[in-house]
Amino acid sequence: MFRLEGVKYKNILDIDKLYIPKNKITCILGKSGSGKTTLLKLLNKLISCTQGEIYYNDRLLKKMDSIELRRNVVMLPQVPAIFPGTVKDNLLIGLKFSEKQLVSDKKIFEILNMVHLNKDLTESAENLSGGEKQRLALARVILMEPEVFLLDEPSSALDEDTEQIIIEKLVRYTKKMNQTLIMVTHSKKIAKTFADNIFEIRKGKVINQ
Amino acid sequence: MDNVIDLQIWQMAAAYIFVVVLLFIVRIKGIPREKEILISTLRMTLQLILTGYILVYIFNNSHPLYTILVIGIMEVFAVYNIFKRVKVKLTQKIKEVIAFSMVTGTILSLFYFILVVINLSPWYEPRYFIPIAGMIIGNSMTGISLGVKKLVDGINEQKHLIEAALMLGATPKMAAKPIVDNAFDSAILPTINSMVGMGIVFLPGMMTGQVLSGVSPVIAIKYQIVIMLGVLGSVALTVILFVQLGYKTFFNEEHQLHI
Ligand SMILES: Nc1ncnc2c1ncn2[C@@H]1O[C@H](COP(=O)(O)OP(=O)(O)OP(=O)(O)O)[C@@H](O)[C@H]1O
Ligand SMILES: [Mg+2]
């Protein structure tokens, strides 16, 4: 799905070769400051590499329209973004941004259930707790049904049990939907349990496992 | 206009004494603004004296070139003043957008009001053209200054929300919309507020001047209405131009935010 060749980003990342397979769960591990978020941003084309080439489905990333790419390869930032408005506004804003068809409340509740968030849709999203905001942001990207998820520590604010359950549901869902999941995580346990493919980033370089 | 009271030197001096008293109070209260008050008073005095003499000359020797020259100086001064007034760092690109929006917006509004509304003849008649240009350019300058500050601050403060929107496939326009709208609102609000209070809370400067110099209040009011509409139109136009072009300077061709 993604192929990186000789990719450098400033002096932060230096990836000689990296392949990320389609329809699989890929986990990215690595110490704080090693360059994990930077890598996801490169794949989402939120930033462009200073050297080398990135291919998405054998197409050169730099030749692709950024907005079209981001609508298929959606990124969930490390710090959940909460926009002014209600829970529902926040859930639908991803679909609005990517100009996709809005979904029914039934679909919304199905996804909220998946991330264990039972909140009134009319509640103001700013009042949610840190962990609730994180799950809200996760539900938002799931609703968008992208080809690829780039999730930057999607469960960092959750307790271990909840984390395990939600990630399991997410993994099952993405497999069913034939989606590709690329996830940064600090939990070796999560990576070992769910990933088809794991690699580590150390000081900007990829260490394969 | 023999009913106009020309101010004598001692009357002017009395006005300055008023400011001296104010300075005295400011000093006693320990408010650290003495320097600013002093400097702005001096600047205002010198600028107005100079302007007064220049206007006398231009009014007596009206010529399209003089009018255009005065407008040009006003525009340059206004643009420069915006750069100085907004206490945020401005890139070269956004400075160009400010200058372009300011000049285009004010000149369009000015010519519409001079040529279509007032139907001035000759069009460059400085007695009308220059004060009207001053009102339009001055107010637009204030509006755009507020807009620039709100836009630049907004983008810096909400960087993470803009990036999050981009990550979800938003166009830069969608991602920046709340900030752009907010910048527009805060730029236009003072003009709207001053329109609402007009005639009740205060008499606007131009009308005061006209009435004092013997023009019938009814005529003065008609002019004031026209000028206020011109000011509103010009402020809105310059600020719309600025925000619509300005937010784009924060994004590159790859639709990435770069700050
Ligand atoms: N825009 C930027 N400009 C300069 N340096 C940056 C920028 N963004 C990140 N960095 C630096 O790049 C390095 C990698 O950052 P990155 O956010 O990718 O780390 P990370 O692996 O995601 O860490 P964490 O686990 O703490 O989230 C860090 O040293 C960081 O300070
Ligand atoms: Mg990170």
C-alpha cells in the first residue's frame, strides 16, 4: 500500500526502505521523539519529505492531489481535535470536510458503541473528558470509512482493559471493511496481539522486526 | 460664512493646557502613558499644521495630479501604519496582500462614491475628494488592522485544529473558515457599532466640522450618510479582500499549513 524509498524529512526521519502492506494492521513502535508522528504526517501529506519518494498504491505521493489523498488516507492526530459544537457536530465534521454523504443517527450510534462512548449527541463536545474526546475523535474517522487509517496513539488516554476491547473491535471492523490500519502505539502488548506487521522507529530510522 | 469663529492663538493654547492638566493627572496616578500622550499630541499638531498648509495650496491650485498624489501618500501611509500597528510578525506575502487589499478596496469604493454617488465635477475637486478619501482610507485602515491581527493570531493559536481539519481531508478554505469569519467580524464590528451610535451618542468628525463651519445640519447629515455608507462599503470590501487572500498565504500548493 505504502512504499518509502530513501525518504528523509529534515534531520528527523531517515528511512531507506519501508513497505506497509494493504488490508493489514501495521503497528509502529518507538520512543518519544523518535519520529512516529512525523512519519504519519508524511503519509497523510500534511508535510512533504525533503528527499526520496513515497508511493501510495504505486502512485507517487508528490504527484497526487493532497486533499484527495487525505480523504482516502485519514489521519487521527495524537492530541484529539475537538471542534466547537456538539458531539454530533464533531462526529459529522470529518464527513463534511471530506465532502462525503452524511450518515444516519443509527450508524452514528453503532460506531459510538464500538468505541464505548455513550454520550448524548446534543451534548457540547468541549465538556468531554480527555479519554472521551479521544474516543470521539476515533469514532469520527471510523465514520469516514477511508481506505487507510493513520492512527497516532488512538488509545493513549484509555485504561488498559478498555484499550484492549476497543482496539479489538476496531481491528475486526477494519478487516471486515477491507481497510488498512496503520497505528502508532506505545503498548507492545497491543502491537503483539493485533498487528500483522510491526516495526520500530529509533532516532528516525526504521528497525524491522 | 461670517458666523464662523476663527480660533485665536490663545484659544489654541487653552486647548493645549487641557492636555497638560491631563498629563499631570496621568503622572500623579502613575499611569505609564505620559510619553505616548505627549508624542501623539505633538505628532497630531505637526501633521495637521503641515496638512493645513498643503491643503490650502492644493485647494487653490486644484489639479488631478495633486489629488492623485495626495491619495497615493495617504495609501502608502495607511499601509505602512497597518504593518506597524499590528503587533504580530508578518510575512512578505501577507504584507503584499494587505497592501493590495487596502489599495484596491479603498480606490474602488472611493471612485464609486466620487463618480457615481456624489458625481463630483471636476472629479478631482480636492475640497471634496481629499476629505472623503481620508475618511474611507482611515476607516479601512483601522478595519484591516483588526482583521490582520485576528487572522494571524487565530491561525497561530488554532494551528492544531487547522491541521486536524486538513488531516480529515478539508480544503484550506474549509479548515480556515472559522478564523476567516472571525477576522472579518472583528474588523467590521467597530464600523457597525459607530453607525449604530451615530447622531445619538456622538456627532461624527466630518459632520461636526461642516456644521461648525456654517453648513446646514441637513446638508451635513446627507453627506454624513453617504460617507458612512462609503466607509462601511470600503471597510467590508478591503477586509473581505484581505481575509480571502490572506489565509491562503499560510498554505502552500500542496495544501499544507506552513507557519
Ligand atoms: N515541525 C517540526 N519542526 C522541527 N522539529 C520537529 C517538528 N515536529 C517534530 N519535530 C521534532 O522531530 C522529532 C520527532 O517528532 P515526532 O513528533 O515525530 O515524535 P514521536 O515519535 O511522535 O514522539 P511521541 O511519542 O512523543 O509522540 C522530535 O525531536 C521533534 O521535536
Ligand atoms: Mg507522536
